[in-house]
Amino acid sequence: MKQVALAMTIAFAAFAGAMGSSSASAQLLQGNQPMTSPLDDSGVHRCRAMVEFKLRELGLRMDELTSFRWGNYYFNNGYSYEIAGFRFYGMPKSCTSGSVQLNMWANCDIMSVRTRGGCEVPGVP
């Protein structure tokens, strides 16, 4: 688990550097405040619309998933942990086990899409 967190921190820092930021944590700020919640003001996950869009591209729909859950990636800026990105797992009805996994940056841009645990979706590794 530590290797995954370290890899995400390194990948995020590289991404922020490529975007011209002097600090990776600068990419996480909303206004002047670090992102501390994945939910928007109405209580909906801030990346739900992007996930629904990507699922449609894959021929899936959120309301047709038998289950789904969200996870967060965190970035340690030396003082606190801030949300650096999100992970979405959803099980399509066509799968008896496993899930489709979408990894996103904090701004909800899709980083990667894959399947896990025996779930197969055409066009997804």
C-alpha cells in the first residue's frame, strides 16, 4: 500500500510540475483552500458527471451498475494530507465479480481505466 501511495505522490508531483506549478499542492487548491471533501455542496461526488460520461463511452450506465464505491488519493504537502485524486469502482451487471476502475486527478480528469477481478468490458484492459 505504501508503494501505491508513493507512486501516486510521485505521479501527481510530476503532473503538477508539467503543468507549470511550483508546488504540487498548488494544483489541489480551490480558491485559497485545499480540497478536504470529495462532495460538492449538494452532497454529490464532485467527479460523478465525469464518471457517468466515461461509463457511457464504454457502453455502461451508472444506474445499471449493481454496486459502486469511491476512494481518495491523498498528497502529503508536509503539513497535512490533501485530496490529490479519486478512484471509482463499479460492477456492471455483465460481471459476476470484479469491477471497472476509473482513476482521476483532483480536477476529475480521467487518469486511467481498467478492469479488476475477472470483470471484462470490451475496450478496457
